[in-house]
Amino acid sequence: MQDLLGDVIEIGSFQGKSTFFLGLAVKYSSNGHLYCIDHFKGNPGKEKFYQIDKKNLSDLKGNFLRNIKKAFINKYCTLINQPSYIAHKKIKNKSVRLLFIDGNHTKNGITKDLQLFFPKLKKNAIIIFDDYDHKNFKDLFEVVQNFIKLKKIKKKYVINKTLIAKI
């Protein structure tokens, strides 16, 4: 658990797998609230990878909401059903202790998420980048590498294909 007080943001919730763990951390720590940001339309050009039952992805939001309810974390989570470039306006600056980024993996998408959500972070906050993989997600990997250099981030850990950085 994290000593720093504040909220948690998840960009890219899909069906709630990472939401489950983030929501439980919020619940058990009694520290802040989890805001889940997703428009449930998949990444541009890769929509087929997000298909569960319905080809048009119209079942994704309902599945997500059912999953967080089944996990008993729905009262600790608020869904912001919008693209991150709109949703960021609903989050106060310097209010976030942990940011989990698993949204648009394009160079432009990850760059935009960092630009929009970095001001939301408190000092000593944690950013988690999912799919930190130079082979399969080259654009994401490059943007994150540049971000680490630019912000002079020294505390970072890689677990499988997830990078955890303390800012």
C-alpha cells in the first residue's frame, strides 16, 4: 500500500482486470477513490482485439460494470466513460497518488495521456505503464523512455511488461 494520500486513476479499464486490483488497494487502504477512464471503443485500428461478444463492442461497458460489481469494488470506483483527453478535466491537479496507464498505445496517445495527467499527480506519486514492451509496443516504449529521461526518474521497476515509476 502507499503512504501518500490521494486518488487513483486508471486509463484504459477494458473489462476490469486491473481495476479489480486497483479497486481492492483503494478499498483496503481506505485511501482515496479510483477513477476508471475508458470509452470502451478499443484502440484506433485495433478494435477487433477488444471484441468479447458483440462485434461493435457495445457489450464492453456493461461487462465492465458487472465485473466491478461482482468484485464488490463498485462503491470505490467511478467510471468516466469518455476518452482520456476529455476525462482529464474531471480530475483535480495534484490529487492523484497513483496513475495506471493502459489506454491508447500509439505515440500520440501515450504522449497526450502523459501531458494531460502529469499535472494531476502529487509529489512522490507512482505511475504504472502497462505493456512496456519494446518488441510489441515500440511507440509506447519509446515515449516512456523519453519521459523517464526528461523527468529524471530514478526509482523505477519493471515486472514482466509493466513499468512502475515513482516521480
